[in-house]
Amino acid sequence: MLTPKQNRNLIRIIPFGIIWGVFGILYVLLEYGLLGDSMVYPSTRNLYNVETSLFFYTSGAFIMGILFGAIEVMWLNKLFAKRKFWEKILIKTALYFSSIVILSLLIIFFASSVRLKLPLFHPEVVQTMVQYVNNFAFLTILIYAGVITNLSLFIFEVSDYLGGSVFNNFFTGKYHHPCEEERIFMFLDMKASTTIAEQLGNLEYFKLLNKYFYDTTDAIVQTSGEVYQYAGDEIIVSWDLKKGLTNNNCIRCFFMIKETFQMLAESYIKRFDLVPEFKAGFHSGKVTTGEIGVLKKEIFFTGDVLNTTARIQAKCNEFGTDNLISQELLSLLNIDKKYELTTIGECELKGRQNKINLYSIAKV
């Protein structure tokens, strides 16, 4: 079984393979449209076979896409995270283009060996390679591959900016028509943010927020959560009901974030002379989900559950706790001996007629 983080990485890598594979097929179809039943390439006189081309170009392109996708997701994306958008595209394209040249030569080398039914380093295979590389056709392949690289990187970067799930939902049209669904929400709010902003100044406070959001991400990913919004110093995290309940993911997320900041406390003190503290409210219920907006579209949740969760989180200071959870959500979770519950009791929430039972939860 893949972990949520591994599953997310896989979902981000596979589109690279699909894009490259599709363009590999298109290239073969274009080539076949030009050459038809010809047995040789007119410019190089090398043997031509559409079945061999389809296999090598498509599989080679798919493998190349998966390889580049893995490098991008696992390494390069993090390495260039702080670069400007155009810088990332330009530098990465140059790096990948160099790799494409090498990999293309290898693919053509093996394809020539298969077509000629000769060993890899046979003089005739080598001669075929030399003829192909010196031909304009090879340059067109490199240009074509460069375009695919640029396109796949652009799609990946846009997906990252929007959020992977949001991009996929826009692409598939999942929420083009509004629908009702059960979701869990966590409103995670930084404590004393106004005081901290005054203490640090606007620029340093922005840098703190950026690091704060970055350091919460891993816990959210590992517990299958989705960032719905960054609202000032608040992070609104959402789970579909099944994912949020699995392994108590919604609760685990909060405590994983706490552990992360405990481990990073020294670095925060060294950099900002403080360690951010936070409080969270948890609730679940039905929301209406759909695309909204004209000049700027986004996936939008609407429903009483969001307002209620915000009000629950706002009660944390009143009861001197860093988290509060509604009875509705608590009754759906499988709370084991790892956690200790404290009953808060029935509470009135602003804008809500009915009282709600609240609990605080601690990790033993």
C-alpha cells in the first residue's frame, strides 16, 4: 500500500508519462502520414517500419516522461522552489533538453539495431546512427521533444500554483455542476499573529508566514488533506469524509504539525526569535461544492459547516485549549488509547441557534 504522500507523488508523475506518450504517438502518426508505405527514410535511406517506430517512440517517450516527472517531483521542483516562474521554466528546460539529446540517441541506437537485426555496435548500426544525427530529421525530433518538455513543465507549474486537486478538478470538470458532499474541515489559526506582525514588521512577518505554511504541508499531504484556502495567517484544510476518517487522518494532521514545529523550534528561534503556536477547530458536514467566479475561477465550498468550524476554532482561547472538535465529527472517528478526550460541554456559537457539544483532544 502506498502512503498518501507516495500516492500524491505518483499522481503528479504519471501525467508527464501520459503527455510524452501521447506526443510520441502523434509523432509516429505524422511520420506515417508523410512516409506511408515507404520502406526507407527518404533523406537518410535508413530502413523505416511503422510498427517498430510506434513501439520505440511511444514507449521511449512514455519512459522518458516518467523519468523526467520523477526527477521533477522528487528533486528539481524542490531545488528551484524559490526561483521565479520564468526562471524555473527556462533552467529546467535547458537541463531536460540536454538529457533528451542523450536519451534520444540511445533510443535511435536501439531502434536501428532492431530494424537492421544486427548487434548494437555493428558498423552498419553505427553508420545509420551517424547518418541520422547529421540529418535535419534529428533536429526536428529534438525541437519536438523540447516543445513537449516546455508544455509538461508549464502544466506542472500551473498545477502546483493552483493546487493539484484543484487543477485536476478543473481539468476533469468534476465541479462544473455544483454537487453536495460530506467533508471534514480543520481551521488552523496562528496564535497572536497581530502581535507577531508588529514585532517582526511586514516583510519578516511575510517570510514567517511563508515558512509556517511550508512546514505544515508535509503533515497535510501525509494525512491526505487538501489546502482549501490560505486566509491571512489561517490555513483551511479539508478532507473528503472517507479520507479524513481513515486512521483518524484529520486529527493526526494536527498533531503531526505540532510535532513538526517542536522539531523546528530551534530554527524558528534562530531565524525569527519565536516559535509559532496555533489553535484548530474541527467539524464535518455537508457542503455544496462547485466552480465559481468569472475573472478568476476557483473551487468553492459553501455550507453551514464552514461557518461552524470557524466559530469552533474561535472558542479555543475561551477554553484555554489549542484544539476543539465537534461531537458530530468525534462520533465518526475511531478514537483509541493514543488520544485523551476532555469534555467541554454544550456551547453557543455566534450565528447558530442550536448549541453544539465540543471536546478537546490531546495525544497521550
